[in-house]
Amino acid sequence: MGLKNYEVPSKDYAEQYRQLMPAIRDEISRVFLEENPVLGDSVVAFENAFAAHTGVRHAVGVNSGTDALVLALRVLDLEPGDEVVVPANTFFATITAVNMAGARPVLVDPDPDTLNLTAAGVTAAITDRTRVLLPVHLYGRLAPMTELVELADLKGLHVVEDAAQAHGAADAAGRRAGAFGNLGCFSFHPSKNLGAFGDGGIITTDNTETAATIRCLRNLGKVDKYHVGHIAPNSKLDTLQAAILRIKLTHLDAWNNRRRAIAGRYQTELAGVGDLDLPDNPGGEAHVYHLFVIRTEAREALRIHLRAGSINAGIHYPVPPHLQAFDPDHKAGDFPVTEAAARTVLSLPVSWELTDRQIDLVISSIRDFFGC
Ligand SMILES: *Cc1c(COP(=O)(O)O)cnc(C)c1O
């Protein structure tokens, strides 16, 4: 089904590009005529701009958020049996990336309020095989990085951030997602706060040597034109996607502000409605609301009601990773917070291009449903 079949879609790509089209058309024409299709100047220019925006020294473009995670973990030289602590409640690729990097994911149920990892939750999962903490800034809200990095330092662990949903999210001091851990991993899937026209991803780090190794790992393991130092995939960010992303990055902060404004409306106008549990606005921090996820025991009925009113509300995520076919080690009941979330979460449309009128419709439809 096309995204436009709803009066209020969860996002409207055509509308996003309508607003950017002249600039993108000019840039694509220039890149076709002037640049190398692979690892062209636009890749370097975008990597530098993204590193500056994040507040780190290096950024290395790759072809997806999943590969960003796999390559960030590979650079840490994990051994089979080494453990990476991940939240149980995440997009499943956080977890399969650990397997693909040759290590063992250790799942931890998140904090029931924020649905993010906490140091207290992680501590119980640390063993003598633990090498990495891999927090996810779920839905665009920073995980509590100060306490997680402190714990990692105490235990001698690496920190890899899954920032696929958190481009531009920042703590009270302005430090951004991707700048707290040893490595930060971002996705440019079109649905993310910063998205390409297709797949893409990037890894951020302050470590120059690490960045150089990742440049090699993303490019078939090549150390120069004819010499191969690693067995590695071909996972480069395309020149064309980098050119598009470079234009879009200049709008990211404004788009995130617009997302916060929409979230603020929901928080005010849906407060106290029915049994709704709304995500709170973390004081001082910049939450970037990749998703605005409410929780209600009436999730299924509310979703059907919204759909009947031509409003598309998604579920992130209906089947927890530990109950997917790829995980034979877990069973229902293992992660109660994650399983309760899977049953009750509903994502309201919060994309920046949606109009105030469209948000009015969402709010009035939900108020109708609960009879208020
Ligand atoms: C989207 C996403 C990924 C994977 O990114 P792709 O670019 O789709 O491979 C990983 N982790 C999280 C939390 C995500 O939201």
C-alpha cells in the first residue's frame, strides 16, 4: 500500500521531496557530470559535515545502519563467545548485527518508563565475557549515556551507540547521539530523521585509527588499489545518496524542532485521555521523536479506529526480537517489559512534513475514541 492512501500518513516522502526538489535536482545534475559514482567528493563532504554536526572527529559512510553496527563491532575484534549487551526492546537489527559480527548478544529488558537501557539494568548482565555495551536511543530519546559510559569505563568495556533513530538528539550540554560512545552507528533508511532516497548508514568516532580501519572494512578490505588486508563486505555509501544527504542535513535541526512541536501538541492535548501513557519530554534534553509512541491497553481497537479515520499509526515493534525465528534461546515471558510494550505500543504520526491540520485530525480522532 502506498504511503499516500491515508489522509494522515505516518510520513509523506513525496511532500518531503517537493519542498527540497530544486536544490536536489541541481545537485544531482552536478554530481552526475562532475563526480566519481563511487566514493566521490560528495561522500567525503557529507562525512565531514555529519561528523561536525555530531561533534566527533570522523564519520565513515556505509550502505546501511545494519552494516554500520556490524562494521563498528568488527573493528573491536570480538572473539566468538564475547558478549555484547543490547536492549531486548529494539529494532531486531541491533541484535542480529551482533551475531553477524561474530559475537553473542546478551539481551536486557529496558527501563519500563523510557524503554531504554539503564546502568542498573545492564550491571546484572555483565559477565567476564562482556566486551561491549550497545545502547539504543530508542524512538529518538537518548539512553542515559553518562551512567552507561561510567559503568563501561569502570568495567573496561567498549560503548557502541545504536543511534539509528536519534540523529541530532542531544543531552542538556548539547552533546549529541553518536558522540558519547567509542563508536556511533546511524541509519539513513528513508524513514529515519535523516534519510537517503534508499539505504545508507554512517559510523562516527573520535579515534583516527578506528576510522581508517572502518574505511578499509567498508571497501572489501582494501588497503590500497591492489592490496586486501581484511575479509570484508562491499558496504560503501553511494556518492548520489551522500549528495542528497548533504542537502538534507542542513534541514535536520529544523525538522527535529518541528517533530518536537508536534510531540508537544500530543503531550498537551492528549494528557489524561483514556488510559494513554504518553512519552514524556525529558527536561533539558533534545529528544528528536523519531517516533511518538503511546501505550494503551486498547491498542488494537484504537489502531483500527484511527485507520477508519484514514490515519496511519504504526507499531514499533509488534514481535520482540527474542521471539523471532532467529533466536532459538529465548521464550515468551523472558523479557516482560519488552513483551508488554509489544502488546501496547502505538506510534502516532510525528513526521516533520505533516501539517497542523493533520495533527488536529489525529488528536480529535483519539479523543473521540476515548469519548472525551
Ligand atoms: C533502522 C534501524 C536499524 C537498521 O538500519 P538499516 O539502515 O535499516 O539497516 C538498526 N537499529 C535501529 C534501532 C533502527 O531503527
